[in-house]
Amino acid sequence: MVLKHSYTVSIMITLKETAYQWVDENEKKIIEWSDKVWGFAELGLLEHKTAKYLSDITEKSGFKVDRGVAEMPTAFMGTWSNGKGPTIGILGELDALAGISQKTLPYKEPIKEGAPGHGCGHNIYGAGAIAAAIALKTAMEEHKVKGTLKVYGCPAEETLVGKIWMVKDGLFDGVDAVLAHHPSSANTAGTGSSNAMNSFKVHFYGRTAHSAGDPENGISALDAVELMSNGVNFMREHIIEKARVHYIHEECGGQPNVVPAYARTWYYN
């Protein structure tokens, strides 16, 4: 039993060393992938250039790639297997955030004013996942370790769409473990969980009128949005510490002298 354990530990160390070596040898290439995706900076479910670029790299590296999985055009899954063994998944994100376009500079300077940008580091996340999958594949081939690898290009993480539909479509069925990383303020490994979240929009309908000449005949949809927001903010006092509620007002009228007949607010909670 002790001998078996020692052999397993020895193989794991050897696999790691080979995978690390591949990463070191391909460091410039991996950074190039990340920088390319930084430049694409596409919003959730619109990551067409990003998905094509990363899925093509995955395919050229010996993975069988299924594109447009889970009924999402920008989702993909690459699979490689060399025989019966554990199935390991590696998850990569693709999408950017709205309105934070940025050149690779330490001060604010957008590539295009108002365009999306990678504020959450998904350019690193996606490229890093592909690199990790290729590095592990290389190590498994070299040391004849049997198993299956699945690398996922997951769209729309920021709007919470991607993984839900991938799970519903069975893309994680039969996978023994899924590994992921996320750029952060420290390099560390661990297990844990994060808050579940719902994304929803509320539409309010009123009746328009001239704000100065005929205000009494108006029914302001904006008033309804503000009442909801105030109520939610009062509710914060009575929710658990780890709960989160965030919102924006997407539409609330065109100009002050017209009572808004329509308003819309968007919540994450």
C-alpha cells in the first residue's frame, strides 16, 4: 500500500514537472493568446472572435472540438482521450465587461471609447485554460497516463448564462473534477464556493404627459423604479451579510420635461 502511494505521488510530481516545462517553453505564445483576446473584448454570447481563436488553437493542439454547444454559438468544448481513466475538465471564460475598453497601459486610455474591455481578466482565464489543457495533455502522452481531458470555452460568465446552459446540456456529465482559475490579487489554490445569483429585469409602464403643462395626467414609470430601489435599499438592513443586491436603471425616460411612460431596471441578486 505504501509502495503504491509512493508510486502515485512520484507520477504526479513527474506529470507536474513536464506540464510546467511545456508552459515555460510556450510562455510567450500563451501571453500572445491572452493579449489577442484582450484586444477582442467581446460581451457575453457575442464572443465570436474569441471563441473562434481559442477553439482553433485547441483543435490544432489535438483536441476534438465541438462548437456552438448548449445552443450557444460562442460556447465550445474540446475533448482529448488516450484511454480509460479519470475525466478532468478545465474551464475557461470568454466574455468581457461593458464600457471599460482599455489599452495595455497602467492608466486609463480606452482602445475605443465606450467599448467593452477585460476588467475581470477573462483574456487570461480563457488563454490559461487552453494552455493548461495542452500542458496536461503533453504530460499524459509523454508518461503514458490514461484519461480524458475536456476544456470548456464558456461564454457569458458575467451575465450568468453560460455554465447554466452547459450543465443543462449535459456537458459536465461523467466528468470527475472540473478545475478553474480566476485572475486575482494573489496566486493561490483552493476549493470553495461563491454566491448563487439571479439576473432579472423589471419593466414598469405608466402614462406620458408634459411635466410642466400637464403633470397631473402623467403616471411616471420612473417613480415606480425609484420606489422599488428605495424599498430594496431599506431591505438591505434585514438580509444576511453575505447576500448581495446590485442594480442599474437601464431606461428611465428621455428628458425631464416629459413624464416617462416606460422604465426598466436590471438586478443581480
